[in-house]
Amino acid sequence: MSVKVLLDTYGHHHPDYMREAATAITSKDRKQNVSVVETVVDLEKHLARKP
């Protein structure tokens, strides 16, 4: 298994990607909205930087 396949398949389970969602879920401040689109875009940018 290559690193690319690993990241493409399981990378979204990494704690770094889940931290924002966990913070939003457990936050007392319900005014904070989490944009799934922004999260996916950030992930795609992160993957694009990997060789």
C-alpha cells in the first residue's frame, strides 16, 4: 500500500482532520458553524501538497 492510497482511503480519520469537528460538537458556543465544504477543501489542499 502506498502512502497516497493510505491517505486517500483513511486520511480523513486522522485526528488533525477530526479536531475541528470534535471542537464544534463539544463547544458550548452554539453560534459557531462548521462548514463541511471548507473542511473538504482544506483536506484537498493538504493532499495536493504531498508528493
